[in-house]
Amino acid sequence: MARKTDIPPSYYGEPRNFDPSFRGPIHNRACTDVLCCVIFVIVILGYIALGTVAWIHGDTRKVVYPTDSHGQFCGQQGTPNANKAILFYFNILQCANPAVLINLQCPTTQLCVSKCPDRFATYLDMQYNYRYNNSYWEYYRQFCKPGFDNPRKSVAHVLRDEDCPSMIVPSRPFLQRCFPDFITRNGTLTVANKTDFKDGLGKTRSVIDLRDAANGITSLLDAKEVGMKIFEDYASSWYWILLGLVITMVVSLAFILLLRFTAGVLLWLIIFGVIAVVGYGIWHCYWEFSTLRGKPHSDGDVTISDIGFQTDFRVYLQLSQTWLILMISLSVIEAVIIVILIFLRRRVRIAIALLKEGSRAIGYIMSTLFYPIITFVLLAICIAYWAVIAVFLASSGDAVYKVMSTQDKCMYANLTCDPEFSQTNVTMVCPGSQCTFAFYGGESLYHHYIFVLQLCNLLVFLWLVNFTIALGQCTLAGAFASYYWALRKPQDIPSCPLFSSFSRAVRYHTGSLAFGSLILAFVQMFRIVLEYLDHKLKGAHNAFARFLICCLKCCFWCLEHFIKFMNRNAYIMMAIYGKSFCTSAKDAFFLLMRNVVRVAVLDKVTDFLLFLGKVLISGSVGVLAFFFFTRKIPVIQEEVPSLNYYWVPLLTVIFGSYLIAHGFFNVYAMCVDTLFLCFLVDLEVNNGSAARPFYMSRTLRHILNKNTNKRRKDKR
């Protein structure tokens, strides 16, 4: 009679591609994918060189400070404009839209001023009043060109030479530029309580003309006001937000450690807890819906589309449609969870055993929980370096000046010019034309290829980000593999397994990690290009082109996720066997294909349970934050800061809590995936005999024996 552990190798699938003498991660390794490693190092050196060149040619002042018509920065210290930080437009009516204004392409003189106008006035009115009161000129001159001090100069000559604006309107600064101060009163658009004004050229214009010239500025100003209120909320509640995130960190750590002892109980509590929470949400939504429907003269019949977007989210809670949508959404989620549990209840018990083993492994290698901090720091460096290079590349170039003419048929309009011209053929053919600053650029080879350099910057950034993530995955996989392949746990676990795994990954597998990261970076780059093309084709009427782009986006999305999945498993096999990327990916692929049912069920069930854990932790902290910021906890009501929008710190706590829980559970998920692949390898190279014993825990061996016995009974 065969022992329970004497399981025939054919049960685990054929062929077996692994060395039967294998006894754990290989320590005597050789460097893999050396060519990729060399290319990776060269690219990093080139990236440093690109940053140096961009730093030499770029000038962040072009991004920070607005620029007047003479290419001078507004508000820059040590210049005549040090106290003039705002850009003023002589005739804003000549500007088509805000995008033109922000890009400094408005065909009118632009001047740095210390403050925006606060009243309506015209040059004609100033000349008339100047004879009686000099203060009119003293106020108006601050919006004229520096050095101009001749208020008696004829209006025609002043406007021809653009010494002063023909009019000024009440404005306020936005993005360091003066825009009309629009105010809506009783549904009527006004500026300083006026609906019309004089344009200084003998015409009376409507405020609507100003709105058309600055189309969209009103909404931008409203957005700025909302942004300021959000900033105030963060300033008054940041320490409470930080406290909520610390609580999340402690709860996540305790949750993972408790799984080592009570994985089954906690996971079933998570499942039924989420079901209960969602069920309560359904009941509450129904109660609110029926209450609003039953109230006479209520807003129950008003729809969300009727009221549009509102910054105060409490307005939506007064609508029955809001609660109906929430109730339907929660009902669908509840049904999906219950159906999954009904059909996969047996597999859930197997996943629990894997999670227990993972919790035990993390308990022995606690340092792995803090490795995400290293990944976060490396990613922050990559993002910061990419952003700095992008800004310096965007600000590269010299000031380019173009002819700006008030005449529609000027043959020299928009041609490049020398800002020092005065008495040239241009001024004779096009009277009143000026050579004003247009934008930053250049004609050198470097300036012609700035766009290409930006693409290279983006590609290398994606490569480095994926390499950082790959390094973390390979490091964690090596540490957890060291745990699994220790025959006596914890006695045979090597000392400092995380540091040893990190050293092996950097020393031997930099090229392989770079190879896998580069493949993923290319796919992501193609996806970004497709998103850009899709954005450009949104207004097009070519249905076939849009359909083709949509199909390509879908295909590349699937390809990216497949590559991420394969890379992850390839790095695990690389951490175990120390082989090249392609060999590791091939071995991982065929190993998973030989166990496709286990992979499809166990892996996804584990992911589902871990996701429920993230939701429960972030949701619990979010509920606590909701009761706190809405002053529904009587004991600490006085400690709650005064807020404009309570949802600002609330959403920050919920989102931050989910990210922290995600970081902790990512380590845990990597642990379970590594143990799962080691488990499959263990099944293929060992048979449980004294010569080739299993390295899996007793629990996993017990589950395996139950499944094997069941399979044997089915075969009989």
C-alpha cells in the first residue's frame, strides 16, 4: 500500500522541465542578459547627459514668470520688473480665447504691471480730466509703456505707437495675468456692475464682447476659488489626515500579522463583513430613496442632470435619483460577491491555506513589509527627474519676436523680426506694426529635435519606473523563495534573506530585469501614443479611424496586462533558478500552463480576498473619518477643524488609506504568488520520499493529499 506522500509524478503534469536535484534558490549564479545590462547602463548615462543638456539650454523662469512683449520676465528679482509680477494686455478684445492668452499669442502689446486696473477708463477720458486733476494721468500711466510721459500726445499717435491702451477695464489677476472681473448678478453678466463700456475708439461695447474675448475665464476663476478653499481645508486638517494614514498603516500591519494565526477566521469575517456592509448600504439607500419619494414638494423628481455639477456634494444627497443609482450599484456588487462565493467556496479554503503560509513567511521575514518604502523612494526620484527634464526641455530656446500688426492685410504679419527695428520697410508698409515677443524657440538642431527628446525622456522614464518595480518583485520573490525552500523552518532560513536577494538581483540580473522592463515600457509607450491619437480624433468624422484606434487600445491594454503577469512570474523563476529573462519567462509560462486550473482559480481567489481586505481597511478608516469630519462623534466634536468642504480630507484619507493598504498587501500578494510557484515546482521535482521530500508545509501537504485522494477515487 503506497504512502500518501508517494504520489505519481504523472499527476502533476508532464513533461517535467526541472532538475530533480534542485533544493532551493541557486546561489552560485552567473550574470544574465549582459548585453541588455550594458545597453541599460549606456541609456542611463545618456539620460544623465540629456538632463545636463536640458539644464544648460532650459530656463525655468520661462515657466514660472509671464513674459511681456519685449521678452522680459514679470516679477523676476533683480530686474526693472521685480515689483511688476502681473501681465497686462493693452486690448484684450483682440484676444480670441484663454489658451491664446496663456500661450502669449494675443496680438496686442503685453506689459508687466504691479496691479490690475480696478475701474473703467479710456485714454480720451483721461486726457479730458487731466486738465483739471493730475491724478487721472498718474493712475492711467502705470498701464502705459515705461518711460512714456506725454499725456497730451494725440490719441491717434498714442494708439498707433501703442504707448498706452485705449481703455482699461476692472480686472483681477489669474495665472499672473489680468482678466476682466466678471460677476453674474441676477443672471446678467457684469463687470463692476456695468453691462456695457466705452472702448476708447468712440464705440460702446457690451460686456459680452469681453466674455467672448476671454471665453472660459469665468469657470477658471471659479475653479481657482474652489482650489483655494481646498488648500485651506488641507492646511487646517493635514495633521488629522496624517493620523488617519498612520492608523491605516498600523491596522494593515496588524491585519497581515494576524493572518498567521487566524487567517481562516479573519478572511471569512472579511467576506461576511463586506457582504454585511454592502447589504446595509443597500438598505440605507432604499430608506433614503423611499423617504425622499414620500415627501411632498421635495426634490424627489429632480434629476442629477437638472442641477448639473455642484461643489457641495450634499446637494446630490437631496435627490432620490442619487440614492436609486447607489442602491442599484451596491445590489450588483452584492450579487457578484455572493455568486463568486457560491461557486468557489471550496477553492476559498485552499486560498486560505496559501494565505496562512504567506503570513507565516512574512512573520519570519518582517523586513519585507518595509521594502515598498525603497520602491517608493526610487519611483519618486524617477518621477522628479523626468518632470525636471520635461520642464527644462519645454523652456529651452531663445525669445522669438514676430511682427504684430493692427492691419489685416499686412504682408509682414507674423514674420520673425529684430526687436530693435524702428524705421524699416515694415513700419512704412504697415504703419503701427511692432516687433513683439511671441514665444521661445530656435533654429538650431537641438531646438528642432526637442519633441523627439521629450519622447525619449518619456520612454526612458517608463523604462526606469518598470525596472524599479521589477527589482522590487525579484527581490521579494528571492526572499520568500528562501523561506519556502528551507526544509526546517525557521532554522534553515538564511540570515538577511531580503538583503541577500536584493544583492543577487542587482549583481546578476540587472540585464534581465532591464530586458523585461523595456518590453513593458515599449507597450506602454504605444498605449500613450494611441491615447494621444484618440484625443486628436475625437472631433473627426472618420468613424473607421476611431474604430481602429479603439480596437488597438483594447489590444494593447490586454497585451500590457499579459506582459505584466508574465514578467511577474518570470522574475519569480529568475529569483529561484538564476536563469535569463527569456528562459525564466518560458519556464514560468509552461509551468503555469501545466497547472492552468490552479492558476486561474487559486490566484484570482487570493487576489479577490486581498482586495476585500484593502476595501475593508480603507472603508473602515473612511467611515471613521466621515464621522469625525462631519462632527458626529460627540466626544471630540470640539477638535474638528472648520472646513469648507468636509469631503476634501475625507477623500484624501480614503484614497491614502487604500494606497497604504495596497502597498502592504502587494508584498503579501507577491509572497503568495512566490509560494504558489514554489509549490508547483516542489510538486514537479519531489515526490515526498525520504530522498526527495516535499518542502511545503504540513497544511499544504494535507490539502494536496486530500485532492490527490479524491482524484484517485474519481479515476477508480
